Amino acid sequence: MNDWSLYMVRDGYGCLYTGISTDVSRRLGEHTNGTGARALRGKGPLELVFQRQVGGHSHALRLEYLLKRWPKWRKEALLRGECCLPELQ
């Protein structure tokens, strides 16, 4: 299956949450209504700021892990198009 997407959501405090899903709009709805990740509960309004189809599940998991370790300034640079997602082998 090659339909996994990497996404980032900005919460009401300006923090960025990174996740993966096969259906980003459904997952954003879960985050918005409080049934998604605990880290986003009560921190609305939520805004989807990045979404990119990245391939298979294991590739998506590795990218998510890497991006969650990036500092916020680097994630913001990705959102502005000043840097790219890392190439994984």
C-alpha cells in the first residue's frame, strides 16, 4: 500500500503536531473533535498546514520519526518551502 501521507497540524498555541494517516481529512476531524491524539485535545483551533503523500507505511513512519525530532525552526522552513523532506533509503 502506497497511500500514506505525512501531515502537520498547527494548534491554537502555534505548536506543530506531526502525524501520518491514509486519510488526512478523517484524521484531522478526529483531532478536531477530541478523539485523535491526546497531545491536541483542548488546544484548538487546529489548522492543517502541511500534507504530503509519502508512500508506504514504513516509509511514512520513518519520516514521521525524523520530523518529530526536528526543531520548530526547521519545520517552519519546510512549511515555507525553504527545505525539503529528507530522502530515505
